[in-house]
Amino acid sequence: GERRVVTVNAQMNYMRIGVAEGKMTARGKTVKAGKSLAFVDVEVFDSKETLVARGQFTLAYSEEKIPGMG
């Protein structure tokens, strides 16, 4: 959206060492977005598309707008 967020809670589970060559990719999915909080799941993959980490985050919306986003 247009507002900044602050991390309220974060849990990250590291499952294995990622391949050092190439890029790592993080994919996030909003599980639920309310008026003041958002709950997000994130998965991190190495360059061979192997899942290396998974996390859950709770974010609180700030009243501060992101410049240029609205």
C-alpha cells in the first residue's frame, strides 16, 4: 500500500544453507491485512530454487506515507 510499516513480531526458520552462487529470492504473501496490522508469510529460495528459510511476520501500519506512492 501507500503507508510505511513497522515490524511488531518476526520469526524466521533457517532450514538449510543456500547455494552461495547466484541470487537469493524472497517471496512474500499477505495472509491477512487489517486496519492496523498485517500478517505476512515469507519463503526464501537459493539460486537453485531450494527452499532455505521460511518466516512469519506481523507488521503494524504507520500513519507515515511513502513518498511518491500516493
